[in-house]
Amino acid sequence: MWWRGSAGSAAGVSDGHHHRHESTSTDTEVGDSLIPRVAPLARLVESERFQIFIGSIIVANAIVLGLETYPGLMERYGSTLIFLNSVFYGIFLIELLTRIVSYGTRPWNFFRDGWNVFDFIIIGGALIPAVREQATVLRLLRLARIVRLMRFLPDARVLLSTITKATPAVLSMGVLTVLLLFIYGIVGWTMFGAALPDHWGNVGTAMLTLFVLLTLENFPVYLAEASAVNPFATVYFLSYVLIAAFIIVNLLIGVVISSMERAREEEAAAARKQGQDRKAAMLDHIVEIREALDELEGEVDGMPDRQEGARKRGINENRLDMQEPSRTPKGYENPVLDPDDNDESQLPQ
């Protein structure tokens, strides 16, 4: 029993060491796969405080970049502003290196995230000598750091995802709008081109006028001028406003809203999946603990039976010892007197 207990203790120590080793690594979900990362560094760079700190540095960097556009401030505090920009860049560089190191022995997994690639380009690009010599390119890279603020704002990421998802539908709507403007531009040039050349003199000018009318700006003025030239101007403008200004614009708004809903659903699904993965891992760990407890409980339940058996064996052995005749070592036997061998002569007279 003792050797089994020792083995169990050794196994428990091994399991504890194994769990402690597992606690030094974690997984990050990218797409449909989990990427192993170094747990302390991953928790650091993904923590809310760290993200708030980096977001504050991005805002401060944007303020410094704006202050550099004032000649008077640059004359007085130019060296201070340049120093602050260098400090901010050093913080961004340390953040970038920390994120890369958090992927452990597989740093290439860092580039599987689009935001990480963006950060690497705008931060690491400033280290290239050819880029540092180009003041305009370097300033654009500094300006692009402000866009990194969207990484730390969930709602901003949803809006960016909405724009990305709505782009194909918006392009289709754009083609339809240009076609509609071209058709109405040709009709408008035919009806009002000769009398109103400033707004309808050619198809390009007519399309520009109609594009402005999409916002209904100066609509009464255009309608009054055209009505004085052609009696069908009212039908022309009302049909255009109903089709272009109302239907197409509302369809465009509907496309954007639909894309935003899809983006929010995908982000919520990703969050649920990540939570389910963590919950599944926790449940697996709980199952392992329960199995270990069941085995330990079985061993503890078997201990009284083994002790009772040992006690009974000891009692039986004692009974056998009491039932067996006593054995005297050879050479120490007591002599047995025979009555016939009594010699009366040997008795005292």
C-alpha cells in the first residue's frame, strides 16, 4: 500500500507540475485555429489596462503631431515635441516587440492577424534608412499610427468591418447611380441644354447638376428655372427625386445597416466561440479532476478492508500459536521418571 501511495503522490506531483507548465502558455484564436502564446506576455498585451495605456499614447502622439504644424510652437518647443515623438515611438516599438515575443517559438504567427501586419508596417517601416530620409513618408507613417486607435475600440472595429463588407454592394449601387445620372443627364441636356447651358449645357454638366440634386440642395431653384423652359420639367424632376434621392439613397443606407448587423453578428459569434473554447477547456479540466478524485476515493475506501484483513490474519496466527504444543529446544528435555526404575536403595535410610 505504501508503494502505491508513493506512486500516487509522485503522479500527483507530476500532474501538478504538468498543470503548472500548462499555465505558462495560452491560446489565441485567429480565424478557426488556436495559436499557442506565452501566457504572461499574452495576458499583458491583451489586458484592458495595457490597451488603454497604448490608446492614450496614440492620442498623445496625435496631439504632438498636430502641434508640430504651428510654426510658433515649433520655434519655442520644437526640441520638446521631437523628444516626445521619439519617446512615443520607443513605446510603440516596445509594444510591437512584446507582441511578437508573446508568440514564443513561433513568432511568424504574429503576422496572421491583419492588425498586427498593419502595426508592423507603420512602426517597423520607420526603422528603414531609406524611409527615414524621406520626411514626407516618415510623416505619413506617423500619421498612420493614429489609425491604430481603432484597434483598441471595439465599436470602431465594427464600423471598419462594416465598411469592408459593404464595399461590394456600395460599388454596385455606385454603378447603378452613375447609370441613372447618365440617363437623366442625357434627357436633361435634351430638354434644357439650349436654354440653360450653365447647368445643362452638356452631359457632364447635367450629371454634375443631378449629383448635387441628390442632396436636394437648391431643388426649388432648379425646378423653377427648368419649368420656365419646358412644361414637363416638373415630371422630370419629381421622377428623378423619387428614384435617385429617395430610393437609391435609402437602398444605400439599408446596405450599410445590413453590413453593420452582419459585422456585429460575426464579432459576437467570435466572442461566443472563444468563450465556448475556454468553457470546454475548463470542463475538460474539471472532468480530469473528478476522475482523479474518484481514483483517490477508491483507494481510500479500500484501505479499511485491507486493514481489517491484516488484523484478521494476525488474530488467526495468534490462535494457531496457542493451539500448537510448546516446543523445547533439543538438549533441554525434562527427564521422565519411570516408577519401575525406582531404586529404593538410593532412598535415604
